[in-house]
Amino acid sequence: MATAFKRKGSRVVARLDANERAIVRELLDQTRELLTPEGGLSGDPVEDLLAGLGNAPDPEEVAHRDPALARLLPDGHRGDKEVAAEFRSLTEHSLRQRKVANLSTAIEALDQPTTRDKLDLDLGQAQALLVGLADVRLALGERLRLRTDEDSEQLQHDLAVAGEDASDDPRLIIGLYYDFLTWMQESLAGALL
């Protein structure tokens, strides 16, 4: 059973059992796959930077993007499509790279061997996990169509009404993951402060 994160000097620690760790890791990995550009990344920062220069995303692809990806890579300007396209051409590749690298760091931190389910992170890993959890929650929130406080309240109501039967409804399963990641992110943010 997961415990809240606590600061221990220059480390941040919590407990996550194997199932919890596997779920969080899988969600981080799915988000990383969603963000990885076509053709992937080479792993060489200079090569990846050069590959992204001048490669403006295809406007047709942007218009028909998976809504979760669109949420993770929003338009830089909502009122002017030309400005948004120009901004995207200058920033999207590097934004994807940073997000993928961050998610990879978070995944590597979760993959560390543990003793008694203890997750022990340095401050860089903790920061990467915090940002990675935010990206996963954005993607899940989009899948759940959480747009307003009322949408979130309705999800909470549906989860409460379903109780143990929540596992029968795929939307509620995603809602349970979303709630768990929200708690985890809040706990981690509190420990980092």
C-alpha cells in the first residue's frame, strides 16, 4: 500500500508496492510513447536538436491529433493560427524532447531495485516524477473529458456510487488511476516544498 512522500535530507522517499509501481510506470511509459515524435529520438541531444530544426509539424496532423497529445502540446496562440503554427514550428520538437527525457528519468527512478517497496529518489528524480505525473494526469484528464470543476465532481460522485464495482467500468478505472496519481503528485509536491 502506498505511503505519502516524505523529505529525508536530500532524498524523497515513499512506499509503493509492486502493483502500484507497475501501474504508475505503465502510465508514464504510455505518455512517453504518445509524446515521442515520428521516427523517435536518437538519444544524441545535438542530433535530435538538428533533426528538429526547420521541421514544422504538419498542420493536417496537428488538426487531427489525439486530444490527449493536443493537451500535452497546446497551441502557443489560440487566436491566430499562423502565429500558433510558427510558434509550434520553433518549440514543439524541443518540448517533446524535454517531456520524453523527463518521463524517461521518472521511469528509470521507478525501475530502481527496492527494499520493502521503498521508493528512494534524489531531488532530480523527484522533480522528474512530479512533472511526469502532471503530464500523465493531463492525458488522463483529457481521456476522462475533465474540463470543469463540475466534471471532476461528477467523476468523484460516480466513483463513490460505484464503490468496488468501479472495476467494471473502464472510465471509472481510469478515474481511479487519475485519483491515485493526483494524491501521489500532491504528496510529492508537499515533500519537495
